[in-house]
Amino acid sequence: MGRTTDAGLAGTVRTLMDAHWRPEHGYSVPNPGTYPHLWLWDSCFHAIIWAKLGDPRAVQELDAVLAGQLDNGMVPHMRYGGAGPDTWLGPLTGTSSLTQPPMFGHAARVLSDAGIPLSEETLANARAGLDWLWENRRSPEGLIYVVHPWEAGNDHAPRWDDWGAPGRTKEGYSRPARTAWNKERMNEVSFSDDGAANWSTSFVACPAAFNAYTAFNLRELAAVTGDATLEARATELAAAMDERLWDDGEQLWSDLAVVGGGPSVRIPISDGVMGALVTGDEAKARAALKQLEDPARFGAEFGPANVAREHPAYDPDTYWRGPAWPPLNYLFAQAYRRLGMEQESAALAELTAKGATTSGWAEYWNPDNGRGLGAVPQSWAGLVIAMQQ
């Protein structure tokens, strides 16, 4: 798929989504060849796209995410669309034993705002998924922790380099080697009785972005259900982020290493802006968001780079080490709108649409020239229509 006009954007996205829809499973695969399963936050974004298209498959997609929920409430980061990829994702056979950013609270809000009715069961399952994180994954600092880079979403980011991952320099980075290292880390993960991952002897971290996503989704689900407890938890988590994760030097939120790790947690990546989704400190939010347009930081012609452009780790062509990502841009736009920064949100939407169409609707793209990278096409690139005002 190439460039398209704004008038044809929705039609192009519908064609993309239809091609990736699997009626026998009730969800869209991110890419039929590279990603033939369900991933948690991908399908939540798919539900948002379907909702923006006015398509009832929005509910099916969201329910498919929650259909893999374990007995204790954890929502797995994958449901296998057929045979599972391997046992290295944990002891379960139908799903992984890891989780991922809990974007189902926000998806529920988008569907509700679009007038798409959600069942009490769907809302209860979403609440149970957020309860599980709150009750099982909170550190003594009051932050949410992950036990594997795959849970964070940005699994090859340079912030994980000091856990001993290969790729501390651009010259030493190899995606296959990094993936093999990630697989090896599963040997140190322990599991609860129902198969949910609960700890690791080698990798535990409180990522700034994952905490922001959790607080954001707590608040979004609270807006749908009127649940004051969820709202209070969102406020408490955002305050803990401001107290423990804000980095004055970088003017971003940085990660906290719990088991393993080192100074790489302070490498400036665009995920460090995500606290702007939830912080109670508007000055911090604006300072972080400002960097998305600064060419010395993340600003680029085809949307924000994922790593600060002046940092030695920046590589615009390498997975989670520099490219622009449509789901991150979508969430940055949510933060802009939260602060009433409509002009900035519109400008980002335009850059993202340009990147998506130039890249062929890629999974991610080079932020300097729009060259498509990763899986092409990828369903979540359709988020461009959810960014239109």
C-alpha cells in the first residue's frame, strides 16, 4: 500500500484490517506472516481502529484479548492462533505466561465513547486484569514491575542493555542475538499455580512507560465504570512515578531497575514521555512532550524517533532503537489532548499519516525518511485514523 489521500484514509485502513481479520478466531493478526497470533496491546489497538471505523468487530477484538485471561485475572500477552510458538513462553499451552501493557482499559473507553455497548462481563474482566497488576506486580515503591523485556512492549530498547543483553553499541547489536538472550531469560522466570509469570532472578524492572500505561488504563476504565477505586489507584501510581521515576536531567520519566540492570535505564527513549498521560504535574508533562518536536531529541520528519537522536544508541533502522512507532504516536496524541494541546496533536497525526503511507503501513519506520521496517503491512498502523480530529 502506498500513499493515499485523507479522504481515502478510512477506506485504506478498512482494507488493511479486513485482510488481517481472522473470523475463526475473532481477532485480527498484526501481520499474517510475521505475527500470526493475538498480542495483547496490538488487539486492543485493533479494537480502537474497528471502533473508529464504526465496525462491530471492535467488541469481538476486545473480548478476544480478555478470553485468554487466567484464573487469577492476568491477561496474557499472547493467545496462539493454532499451535503455540514454543514452550519458552511459559508452562501454558494456549497462551503465553507473560503479560503486556494493559491497553484494554483505554480500548473500553474508546468503544464506550463511540456508543458501542460493552457487556458487564467485558468490563468485569478488564477490571480483573488491572486488579491483577495492582495486587501481584507492585514494588515496595508503589510502582508496577515487569519480569521480562517482552512484557514491557519495547523489548529490544537500549534501556535493557545493562542487564547483559547483547547490543550495548550499535556495532554490537544483533536482533537474533538479542532475541536469543530474551528466550534465555525465561529460564529465570518463576510462575504462579495458574501459569502466570510472577518473578525473575535475573530481570525485574519498573518501566516508566508500563507504569504510565497502567495508570492511564486504570483511569480510562474508571471513566467508563465510575469506579472510584480505579481512579484513586491511577492517581496513586502517577504520584509514585513522579516521585521515583522523574529524571530532572533528561526531563523524562526513566525506568527503575529492581533485579539486575544499571545506568542504561536512563537512556532517553521516547517512552519516557508517556508519564504525560497521567502525571498531576503539568510542567513535567509539557517538558517531556516538548521533546517530541525537538530535532535534537525525538523530533523527525516522519514522526518522533524512539531514541533521542543525539544519543550514541540511536539507530533509525533498528527495532526499538530509533524508529518511529504508530502506537506510541497514538498515545503521545492522547497526552497532547489531555493537556488541550490540539495543535500539537493534529501536527503529530499528520506526521504519522505521512509515515504510515510512505512506509506501506509498516510495523515501524525510519523517522528520517519514512522507510518501512519490520512487518509490512502491520494492522496497528491503522491507528492513524484514530488520531484524526
